[in-house]
Amino acid sequence: MSAVSSWVSETLVRDATERRIFATLGLITVLLVVGVLTGVIGPRFLLFQIALVGMYALLSLGLNVQWGYAGLINFSVAAFWGIGAYCAALLTAPNSPLGLGLHPVFGFLAAIVVSAFIAVLIGIPTLRLREDYLAIASLGLAEVIRAIILNEDQWTAGSSGISGIPELLSWLPLTDAATTAAVVVFLIAVVYLFLRRVHRSPWGRVLRTIRSDEDLAKALGKNTYQFKMQAFVIGSVIMAIAGAFYAHLNLYIDPSDLVPLTTFYIWIAVILGGTGSNRGAVVGAAVVIAIREGTRFLNDIGFIQTLGVDLAPLRLLFVGGLIILIMRFRQDGLLPPKDELIWPAARDGSGAGGASASGAAPDGGTSSNGGDDR
Amino acid sequence: MIPLQVSPFQYVANGVVFSSIIVLAAIGLSLVYSIADFANFAHGDLMTVGAFSALFSVGFLRPMLGDAGVFGLPLWFFLALAFGMGAAAVISVITDRVVYQPVKGSDSIGLLISSIGVALVYRALVFLSFGTEPERYGVPRQGPIPWVRETLGIAVTPRNLVVVMLTVVLVTALHLTLTRTTLGRKMRATADNADLARVSGIRTREVIFAMWLIGGALAAAGGVFLGLEELVRPRMGFDILLIIFAAVILGGIGSVYGAMLGGLVIGMVHELVPLFNQWGIIPVGSRYAAAVAFVIMVAILLVRPSGIAGDSG
């Protein structure tokens, strides 16, 4: 028990601002639980929202590897998400144009392989160049992929979409909503632990160096192109996994969600949460879902309906304004990365001892300054 | 109207008109890229803002001026064009003051991300003020000019001609401004090396002010022409943004003359895609016109990262 509480105090609540943020989040959680217990919120609805938050959190973690760790501006989040979703849908749905009806495992595997392949293809021409080239090229790639899925309806069913996607693990003795929520929590845990491990490894430290000063990394003899490519592929694969999960959550997929706005939602989640921070990515994803669902709730309030305002543009306005405000007032986000690169043992001064602690401290310094160097 | 067997020259003619629009937009984007030093993702939506501002002014200009016309188009259209250009110029200057200047502390990436927020806000405001439906300027329908059709066998409407002519006028005016005036020399100096320009006594704030005015006005002209040729839609600017970026990159980022050349090439390729498809050069039709333009951009990046006219990348 004391181990848990010390973990909480070390990783979650480090200073006053963060304590306030987590207190707010805790309060919202309590309110949600009370809402379910009193029957205001349906548990099924809440579990679906949790699964959705989880999916957004996965996408944010994927983007965080690319933008937060390596400084790569990827505007094709929606495309890699769509690749994952379509791989899962095409292989597993019995009434998809391919009509295979395979086990969901093959859908996830295909999502990983195809997204990795496409990430390499788009990375080869763009990762050697200036960072803003990747922004433009990746947005272009996303639109090309959307055009292909929309137009090649003999393979992808075009705008009519694919339905009849099977549910995941339907043999588990849980409701379907609970099962998907459990699956996404499992996926996030695996991805989170994996990312924390690689981020603290020498590989992660090289990426941080590339992000703050690529010439320095080159001068130290690092093949920065290789490192950036690896980060790009890892991030894209995580996004595709999120997409494959979404196909099994929503049980229906069509190209309308592949628009650039989806990508910008994930960007908000990452920069709001704190660029480079995995904790922040998860929190940011929850905030983004709150924005989306909150504006949908407004739709149901009679007063606003009588005003005759269309809420889709208001949401757009809100999202755009939020991006501008974050970039102006809190570029580091809500939970900026502090010492995520430091091994806990090194921080305590125990374990490997003073040598590793002093070795790790400068890295920690770079990481907290990373936000300002941008 | 168009003969069944479309002449290859027809595609070239369409290409010239579409290129004009792309060139106008690409110049503004390239100016921002070279002087303010960031990729402005709000530039497409700035075109939309200009096009809708012009549409707004049509509402009061048309009753005032009636149907008197010049060059085959009603007079009110030209005034609406001027109004749209002015409105977009003012809006882009205000945007710079309110949004971009305060974030100046961070580098070009912070500005790039901010510009996405600006793009979404522009589009939301257009949606809120004009609704989501496509609109028209209400310029009377015109057939192709008869003598062009008889001599060359291609359909060219008076409005096509006006678009191309006005583009030539605007581009020439910009060229003269950049080469013959003090302001132009200051702009080129700032684009080349902002710090050096400041040290040698150029007020870069004024240059940036002029840059937003010119870029915004040209973007609006492109937007109005696009609305005249097709429809005035709230998403028109964002849908065309990638093609404009392709033109800017193709020409070499930051080079205004490169952007003109890149716009010409990309616009032409975009319209020639059906012809290439007909000839069997490429396997896809006009649905993938934007994708083909984009693939060409990536190919150019691979071979020559600095673009056609750029120096070192």
C-alpha cells in the first residue's frame, strides 16, 4: 500500500499546479461515478466513452512518440488511424468487399504491418528534409489515402462504409461495453509501459537530443535519419492499433472520420497535455473527448436549439481558439514532462548510486527545457 | 457546349485558368514563408474569407451599380473583388497582430501550429456567418467566346479571360513593387536575412505589415476567382491548400518567382490529369488530380529538395 502511495506521489503529484489538475480530474471522476450510481448516466454510455477516451489516448501516445520525443510534425494521424481501422474492418467483417471474416487478431496484425510499411514509404522522402516539409507532405498523404478509400469502392466499400465488424473477445463473461473498455485499458497499459521503457533507454535520450538540437546529435555520430524513421514508424503503428481497436468498438467504419479535423483533435490532446509527456497525452485525450461530447450535449439543451445555432461550426471555433490559446499561454501544456527520463532509482540516490544520478540529472534538465527550446 | 471529343488544347486552356488561381495563392504563401518564416496553414482559409467577403459586398454593390459591365462581366463584380481583397488584407494584418506576434517568442513550429487554429477559426466564422451551403456570385452565365471557338476549337468564356488577365496584372504589379520600389527592396532584404536587414536600419515591422497586406489581398483574389470559376464554398480554401503548398515547395520555399513557376506547373498538371489518363501515361483520372499534383511534389523533394528556383534547402 505504501508503495502505491509513494508511486502516486512521485509520478502523479509533483507540484502545486499538477496537484490542482489531478484534483480536478479526481473530482470529475467522482462526479461521473455518482452520476452512474444515481442513474443519471447510463453505465453503458460511460463505458463507451471510456473506450473512446482510451482510443484517443492511444492516438495521442502515438503522436507523442513522433512529435513529443522526436519533434516530427505528423499531420496524417487520421490516415494511420484509418489504415488500422480499415485493415481490421476489411479482414474481419464477413460482409466487407473482401468478405474474409477472419479472426480479429489478423486485423490487428495487418494494421501493424501495413501502417509500418506506409510510414516507411512516406518517411523516406520527407524525414531527411526540414521539419515543416513533413507537415505538408503528411497532410497530403492523409488526403491521398482518404481519396483512395473514398473512390476505390470495389475494395473499401467507399462512402457507404463497412458494417458487421465483429466484437472483440465476445466469449468473456462481461457486457460488450465492459469488454471493449477492458481491452483499451490493457492496450494503453502495454503501450504506456513500452514507451516509458524505450524513452528512458539510450534510444530515447538520442531522440530528445535530436528534438532539441539535431546538429548536436549528428556531431555525436548519431544517424539521426534512422532514429527519426524508427520514431515515426513506432508512432504510426500505435495509431493504426488505435484505429483497429476503434473498428471493433464502433462496429462500423466509413471515410468521413478520416478528415484532417480528427488529426487536429489529437494534436490538441498532445500539446494540451504537455508535449513529450505520456501522462499528459492521456489527460489531453480525456479533455478532447470532453470537448466533443460536451458540445454534443449542448445540442440536446432546449434553450440552445431554440436559438437555431448550428453547433458544428461552434465546435470548430472552440477547437481553433483552444489551439491558439494553448500556443500563446501554456505551450508546455497541463502536465509538461519533468523527469520522465530519469530512472526512479537514480532520483532516490539509491540503486546504481551517485554516478548514475549525476549522469541522469543533465538529461532531466534538457527534457524540462525542451519545451522552451522549441 | 463543349464538343464531345475534347481537344487537348482545351485542357491546356483550363490549366492556364486554374494555374492563375494557384499562382495568386502561392505568392502570398511564399511571402509569408520567406519573411515571417513559417508554413501558414491558414492561407487556404484566408482565400475562403476573401471569397466570402466579396460575396457579402455583392449584396449591396449589385443594387447600387445595376448590370453595367466591362470585359463581359458586370462592374459590381470587379468592385466586389476589390472589396474582398481589402477585407482579407485587413483580416490577415489583424490576425498577425492578435495571434502571430504574441507567439513570436517561439520558433516557426509554434507559429505553424497556431496557424492551424487560425484556419479553423476562419472557417468556423465563415460557417457561422454564411451557412454551410455553396453559393454563387450571380454573374450571368456566358457562352464561350465565338471567334476563339471557331479558330482554335476550344471553349473560353469571358470570365476565363478576365481571371487570366487580372492575374497577369496583379503579378506584374507585384514584380514591379519588389524590384522597383524601396518597399520591395526592403522586403527582399528581410526575406534574405531578417537580422541583417534590421541591423542595416530596415524597420522589419513595416515590412511584415506590408507582407501580410499583399499576401492577404492576393489570396483573396485567388479565392474570388476560384469562387467565380466554381462555387463559393466554406471549405474551398482548405481543399486547395495542399495544391498551393505543392506549388510553393516545387518552386522552392521562400522564392516568390519560384512560387509563380511552381503554381503554373502544378495548376497545369492538375488540369492535364484527364488528358494524361486518356493518353495512357498515368492510370488514374481526374478524381485523383490533387493526388497526382502531390506525388509530383514528393518526387521533386526527393530529387531536388530546394525546389526549382530555391537556393539551398
